[in-house]
Amino acid sequence: MADEQKSMASLMTENRKFPPPQSVQSKAYINNIQQYQQMWEQSVNDTEKFWLEQAESLSWFKKPTKALEYT
């Protein structure tokens, strides 16, 4: 029974990585981990600017001028 529990536990851990094909990666909004890290840092350090820049990619009737105003 100990062998059965050990084998079940080993099936619950996955360490393999499956990177996307280059053709998919080149069309992605975020192309690499460095770009993701840079965007994440900006979202934490300058939240309002980051979200206003992200809002530029959407179509608006009236573009927002504030990113963090809510009730």
C-alpha cells in the first residue's frame, strides 16, 4: 500500500515545460518572460499609468482619464 501511495503522490507533481511554437509566440500579446516582468513591475509601481495605457487598446465612446476611481 505504501508503494501505491508513493506512486499516486508522484503523479500529482508535474515539472515538464511545454513552450509554445515560435509561430504562436511571435503573435502573442506578451512575447517573453522579460516583457511580462516589465509589465508586471509597471503595474505595481505606477498602477494608474499602466492601466490607462492598457485602456488604449480598447474602443471607447469616451476615453477614460482616471484609472482608479470607483465607488
